[in-house]
Amino acid sequence: MNKKDFYYDLPPELIAQTPIEKRDNSRLLVLDKDTGKISHKHFYDIIDELMPNDCLILNDSRVLPARIYGTREDTGAVVEFLLLNKRAENIWETIAGPGKKAKEGTTFVFGDGLLKGKVLEVLPDGNRIIEFSYTGNFYNILDKIGSMPLPHYITKKLADKERYQTVYSKELGSAAAPTAGLHFTKELLAKAKEKGINIGFVTLHVGLGTFRPVKVDNILDHKMHSEHYEVSRETADLIKATKQNGGRVISVGTTSCRTLESMFKNEGEIKESSGWTDIFIYPGYKFNVIDALITNFHLPESTLIMLVSAFCGRETALNAYSEAIREKYRFFSFGDSMFIK
């Protein structure tokens, strides 16, 4: 299976640079994965697609203002660091650029001395292990000195940092937003509950590895980076009850999907689970937990469009993408949404 099988041509003007003013006013492409039938709606219409006894599973991870700039103590060189994941207390795996200025043993000062960091190790893939020292609360310092790690294809400055967070985000730790959830408002979630739709939460701290390009021609040679996930007993029980009552488990985003499928892979059943996952879902994968998927439109040849293709079929997925392009949908993180049922 080649990565070129998942390529599509996207006009650059369809890449959303800013979030739409009202979260739930984004467009919604509804795709029947069995028939390939497509309909065009707005995201607030998702309520009409959901049925009593269905459950929505949301990723409550919160994005860190993870892009920080450090000044090397001995030379004054400025290096950008992007926090990827916490390895231990005060020790983080990071991306550094330019990396040649962040050699093992070098020390950096951030935010006029609010934070210091020492490079402990340079990993084989070029990432840096940094140990930080500071006074006070690390996350409060990040709020002061850090910026949101927006994807490279977004070139406009984000006016409000909360627009790169879901309204239900809670658990700090992601390097990127679980963007399918950006369309929900608190009011829309309340309407869903009123209709008898249950809501459960999982946590998967999104690493940039999810979004890294597939560089190998044969996708089976691609190696996913690990991300930390948690599924509570309450959420596992909700999923089991939903299935027993004939409802659908609807994953909000590829991160929630990967979390639930990782739980099943690791436990062999639907149950409380936590750990690290590097699950790679591509066509041929048998889904064990989710019944429907809410997701954004993803980059060509990415692992995310491969996951979508696994869920609804490659040709069906690419046909839906072609339709979205014809209809001038907005693509990627701040773009429009699709519901695959």
C-alpha cells in the first residue's frame, strides 16, 4: 500500500487560516460510509444526525502553549523549542530549531529567567531531552512565555488562544489540538444531552508525531510516535452500555478513535485503560469500538486520511474529499467538518 494512494490535490486557498467566528457555524459534510451518499449541512445540524442512546466520546486534552524561545547562556543564540511530551518531573522531549545550537550539555534561559533548561540528550531522531528548572508553577510560566504550536500551514497569528482549545478541554498535555472537537459549543453539547445522547471523555495527549508526514513509499514501513492515553472506568462503562442499548459509539476526532481502538488492542475488551499508544490505523484495519466518526479534513498522504480511509473505504473517502473541494469547504485544523456514519 503506497502513500500516493492517499494523495489529493488541494487548492491552497481552501486551507483555513483562522477559526470561523461561531464554532458550530462551520460546514458539515455527512457521509454514509455504506452507500457513499453525501449531504451538506452546518455543524449545528449534527444534533439531527444523533439519536437517543448514542454516545459522543470527546478527547478532553488541553493544548500547552508549547512553543518557547530560549537564549543559550554561553553564546546568546536563540533557539525555538516545542514541547512534545513529559518524560518525567521537569523533563520533556522537545523539538529544537536550529538543532545544531542545542547540543548536549548546553543551557538555555527562557522568559527573562522565568525558566531555565539544560539539554540532557539528543535522540536519534534529532529531538532533545530537556530538564527545566524554575520557581513556581511550570504551567503558569508557560502561559506567560509560550505560544500556541499552530501547524506550519497556518501563517496568520491567532488572536485568541482559546480558539485552539475545545470548550471542554481540561487535561494539559497536548502539542496540538484535537481539532474535530473545536466545532462544539457548550450549548450544542447541552442540546445533545437533552436529546438523550450520552457524553464520555477520554484523554490522549496529541503529539506532533500524529501530523508528521509519511516519508516512506510503502506505508507499512511508517513508524508512529507514541502518545499517552487514558480511558476511565466511567467512560468504558458508558461505551458498553451504549452498545448493549443499541446506540452508536461516535468518536469525536481521530484522537478519540485511536484512544478507543488502542484500549481494545491493549486490553482485549472495553475496559478502563491507560498507557502509551503508537497505533497506526490504515485500510484493512478492523474497528472494534467506534461506530461513527466526526472528523476534520486532513492533509494528503497523512496517517489521518489513512485512518479515515480505513473507516469508510479509500475510494469513498477520496470521493468525499473531491466533493468537499468542489463545494469549497475549508480544510485542516480551523476548517470544516465531516460526519461519517
